[in-house]
Amino acid sequence: MTPSPEGKPEETDMELIERWKAGDSRAATRLVGRHSEALARFAASVGEREGIEELVQDTFVRAFASLDSFRGSSTLRTWLFTIERRLMKDGAAKRSRSKNRIT
């Protein structure tokens, strides 16, 4: 644990993940609070303009559903960025297919 700005030990992502797996929903809330802003900034930086909040939410839904596959070989944030990037790619492909059907 690293100290928080208040001087209290701050739990690591892995500790929060273990707490969430053990049934502590507050741990999930802490993870979302810790990483959601960075995910939103990342989405905006690569050109997403609409639905960023929904994209971030979908990223966490997908991540929590497959948390057992997270091995910790990268940081949780890197893993979340990977999930978000896949969701953006899937969304772009879906929009492209939809445009092609209309024209």
C-alpha cells in the first residue's frame, strides 16, 4: 500500500480487485473512481467525441465481467485501455457497416 494524500495507506489495484472478488462492491467503486477520468481522456485524445461516458462505463462492465482473466502482467489501467480501445474499434466498425447499409 502506498500512502494517500491524507497519509493513510492506499490500496493497490490488485488489493481492490481481490476485495471486489470477495464481494466488496465498494472496491469496484474505488477502481472506477481511480481510472475513469484517465479512460475518458484517452478516448477523447484518440478522437472520440460522443458517448465517452457510456464508453467508459462499458469498459468497466466488460472489465469486471472478465476480471478473472486479468493476470496482472500489465497494470490494471493498461488492461482497461486495451479493453476501451477494442470497444472503440468495434464501435467504429459497427458505424461503418451501418453507413454502408444506408447508402
